[in-house]
Amino acid sequence: MAYNSAYLRKVLDFGGIVGGALWVYDTADAVATVYAAGYITDAGTKGMRKGDVVIHRRWTTAPPAADSEVKTAAGTANILLAGTIMYVMGLTASGSNGEYTADLADGTAISVTNT
């Protein structure tokens, strides 16, 4: 699955002198794909900055497309497989249009279990 800008959203601004933001990204892509250089292609347009925090939520097939998809019993499709917290380590200019790609840290896994 390729990067889909619609599933990356800012959920919190930290404020303060240094600032920063918390982002959530939903995808079926593995974490290694998401933190690969150049995966997030519109970091500048989105307003990402070095030091921002990204929570990656990995789903079995695709991110839920409707509210009804997240109001189902555990273990029914579409299943939340994994979570990872990553930091934006830097931004790289990507062309003459003033856009930037994000370089994400490898991340720290968030255990997703249901016992």
C-alpha cells in the first residue's frame, strides 16, 4: 500500500517555545515501510516539524473507511495489528514546489494484545 495523505492527521499541538505536534497515521503498511526515507511526501504541506511525534496504527487490510468498521467485536475484520511511536528526525526538500518529505525514526513498538 502506498502513502495516503488522508490518513495522516494532526491531533494535538504541544505549544510552548519549541512547539511540536502529535500525529496519527493509519495504514496497512509495515512500520519499516512507513519510516523509510521519503515515504511521507507532503510533510511540508501538512506542517510537520522536526521533533513531532507520529503514532503509526497498522491495520490488517486497510484503514477503517467508516465509523462502523471500528465498532466491531475484537478479532473481526479489520483488525488493529500493531502500533508504533516515531519521531520526525528531519525534513528533506523534495523538488522545486517547496514540498518536504519526512524522515521518521525507526520507532518504539506499542504492544497490541487482546487476552
